[in-house]
Amino acid sequence: MSQPLSLAPQCQAKFALGLAAALSVCAFAPRAAAQLLGAPGTLAIGVENLTGYDATTVKYNNRNNAEITDTTTQFSLFLKTGARVGVHYFVVPQVSIGGSLGYESFSGSVSQPDANGNFSVDKRTDSAFLLHLKVGYLLPLSNTAGFWFRAGPGVHRSSVHPSVTGPDVVTETFWTVGLDAFFVYAPVPVVGFFVGPTGDLSFVGRHSEENFGPNNPDFSHSGSYRHLGLDLGIMAMF
């Protein structure tokens, strides 16, 4: 009658040690990966300003030297205009260097029937460009969460055609200093999100208007720009 198979005491001990080591590696791997949050050599690539609230105020003097205040607010539950790509690299523990880049362009046409067939009119063409350079410090609260403070210079440039058919154009360029204070949470080792207040304040700016007709000569005056927002973004860390 055959005997049931069994492991020798030495084999049982080695098996137990091997199983314990494997379980330890499986348990520790996510924690070790999660510790990449703010670790040197980590590259964070994300979509910033994905949703949230923004309030922007632009001030300038018009051609009659009267002060104009232009205020715009935007709230989006999910997606909004103004999203941008951010790339940040942690050069030493918790310290990042990087920037954000955004560009938008709006154009199109409207067609309708008339006596000769279809009549088409081009829509106004607007564009906006921004570049922010930021140095950051990530203050860790745990392996998966922390506060990420970032600051640095930036530039905002926009080109707007107020009328559909005219050659008139309004151009604004502002050099700014920006500050972010984000709460970062990475529930899985590679992917995380960040949310918090952000702001920009110009130190040099220009508002220009051109081609508005002979009765409205071109002009270019200094201006100011202020932006406050509550933004949410997502990122991948490598």
C-alpha cells in the first residue's frame, strides 16, 4: 500500500521561506512603487486644468485712454477649454522642474441657402497660447498622497477677431508669475490626480487693436492680467 506523499522537513522549511518571501514581495511591491511619488528620477506627465473653476481679469486703456476691465469666469463639471499638457521631472527628492503647454484655435464656417444656391460665411478665428515654467516641491503625507507646491514664470498670448468678416484683430500678451498648491493622490503606483488652487499675475502686459477702420486708429497700450482658479488634473508617473 503506497504511502501519502510528504515533504521532508528541510524541503518544508525551504517551501515556507520561499512562500513567505513571495508574499512579502507581492505586498511590498505596490508600496515601493507608490514611494515613487516625489522620488528623484520620476517623470510626471499629465493633463492639467482639465476641469474646475477659473476667473480671469484683464485691464487695459482703450484708444480713448479709458480704463477697460474685462472679466471672464468659467465653471465646468467635467471638461473645459484651457486644458494643457504638463511635464515635470523630479531632479532630487521632492523637487521638480518642468512646465505646462497649452494651445487652442477656434474657426469654422456657417452655410445657408440663398437664391443662387448656398451662401457660406467664415466664423471668426481666435487662438490662445500659454507656456508656464514651474519649479515645485512635493511634501509627502504618505506613500500615496502629498501636497505639491509649484511656482514660476509664464506667458499668455491670445489673438481674437471681434467681427466675422473684418480684418480687425485684438492681440494680448502677458508675462506672468504663477503659483499652484495642489493636493496629489496616487491610489495606484503609476496613475494619480491632483486638485487645488492656482493663480497667475502679470508683471508685463500689452493689449493691441489693429485694422478697425480709419475712424479707429491702431493702438497698443500696457495691460494687466490676473487669473485665479480651482483646477483638477490627472498624471502618469514613470
